[in-house]
Amino acid sequence: MSGNSTGKALVLMCFGESHGACIGAILDGCPAGLSLSENDIQAELDKRRPGFSAISTSRREEDRVKILSGVYEGRTTGSPICMIVRNIDVKSEAHERMAGRPRPGHADYVAHVKYGGFSDPRGGGRFSGRITAAYVMAGAVAKKLLGCSLGTEVLAHTVQIGKVRVSGEVAPDEIRKNTYSNPVRCAVPRTASLMEEEIVRAQKERDSVGGVVEAIALNVPLGLGEPVFDSLDADIAKLMFDVPAVKGVEFGAGFHSASLRGSENNDQYGITEGKVVALSNNAGGILGGTSTGMPITVRVAFKPTSSIARKQKTVDLSRMEETEIEIRGRHDPCVVPRAVPVVESCLAFVLADHAIRSGKIPRVMEAGK
């Protein structure tokens, strides 16, 4: 297995490298009859596009999507959907000067050994965060499938950058209203300003910071997930870990639940308007690997950007000597703001895949959807 595809009923294969011709996504298993246009995909891609603010990479890519197959007269045909964005603003000189000296924190050395020196080293090649453009293309389709068929909505926002955190829960209306109104993608404006200062401070010190993105799925039907080895939370976590720089994933109360007692952590039940409901949501909307009908909440931790301008120790592989490296090029001082739509897309993709598997999304869409 090559490791370039994910999903079972809805399958994504992605291709391309950071400085190659394009980044592409092939989405197989999308139901026929879904209303879909390049504008639908572009709206999501614009959220992760590089070069949108002073605290992101200066690499400027339009990321204009082109749908090559699978859509006819504005409707999906049921055949694989192939989508690409071309790499335009490519500058490989800085990376070529560092060839043979693996960058600390990057996959340069493991890729060199695993692929016998044949992997594309420019901008991290296949290991670059640039490949997440494919995740977002697939996520755009998944979000539309979920919305049209089930009324499910997926949202994401930044809840931590460096040592600056959002305190308390944030209402969905605030996430919808505020997330994309500021460069750090935080739904709390006063905290967003502090987060931006945290990034700028690290940037001035030739350093970087990490952070946490929270995603929430609303109106998720009960019963998604196929225990035990295709559990919903396991599949979500796997795809989140397939995003470069991710180092941790938690659901609901997450790691905090380890410090709680069962009486505090259990989500007790009640009845509202004739329906059984959980009175809290420490489980994050998933129990036994299956959706409970409560909102799914997942938080994803990102490490600090590995490319920093400070001198660091490395080795010269051609001479097998210790040396130093000072990384040049265009890099995000914090990947978190641009990762928000990626996390959102990953959650949407897994939910759509499981919804098709369970029959909750039909193989042919109803007219008008």
C-alpha cells in the first residue's frame, strides 16, 4: 500500500508536491446528482490560501481550483472527481542550497533514507503542508454532501496559539461570525489580538509557535461509526494525524477526563421534547466509536513550525560531518491559522464517508439537493 489514499465509501487520493506542477485530489465514491461547482471548492480553498496576512508565509498562490472530471452540467456524475490547483509562486533556490543537510523538525532525513535519496526535497516535497490543499478540496465536497443530505454543519476555529488560550466554550454563532474576520482564525476577538501578538513576537525572535484548533460538527445523526476497528473517533483521529505538524488529538473532555471521577465525566441522560438527550458532552459526541447525536468536538494540537531562521545543529550527509544550518525561504511562523480549514475539512470528510457507509447519505442525491 502506498499510503496516498484514505476512506472506504468516499475515497480520497491526493497527489503532488510542494514545488511540483500541482496539488491534486481524486475523490471517488461521491454520490451522483450533487450540485457542485468550482466556486464551491474555491470558497474553502481561499480560507487556507498562503500569503493572506503579515503573519503567514509570503508565498503567494492563487490556488485556483480546476475540476477535471466527475461533474457534468453542474452535477456530480458518480464517477471520480479530479481537482487540481497549480503551484505558481515556486522558489526552490533556498531549498537546493540546503540539500544534503536535513532540517531539524522536518522529515528530510527520514525521507532521504526511506526513498533512497530519490524523494523531492524542495519545500518538503510530499511531506509539505502544501499537500493539505487536497484535503480542503475533498472537504469542500464532503461539507456540501453533509449539509444537503443531513443538515450537518462543520465548524473550526483557533483556541490556542503559544501560551495564549481561549477561555471557556465558544458558541457556534460566534465561530460562524468571527473566525475568518481576523488573521489568526480565532472566534474571540479580544483573544485573537493577543494571539497575533504571540506570533509576531516569535517571528521577531526568529522563532515559531504552535497551537490548537477545535472543530465542531453540529446535527450529526446518531449511529455513525463501525466499531471496533473503524470507530468514528479512530478514523477522525487518523486523518487529523495525516495533517503535517499535528502532534495530538482529543475528543470532548479529552486528556482532562483523566483527572475526573466517573461521576464528573459521565454524560447523564434526560428527555427533551420526547427525545433522549445527554445532559453534558464530555464524550465529545462519540461513545463506543459511534456518534451519539450530540455535537462532535475534537481538538487538534500543532507543533511550532519547524522552519526557523535561527542557527541549528544538523549533519552534512555527503561528508558525514556535523554542521549547522540556517533555514532560508518563506515559511509560516505559525501554521495554526491556515490549518483551521484543513481540520474542518478532515472532520467533514470522515463524517461524509461514514454517512455514505451507513446509508444515511444515498448513492444518488434527491432532485434539488
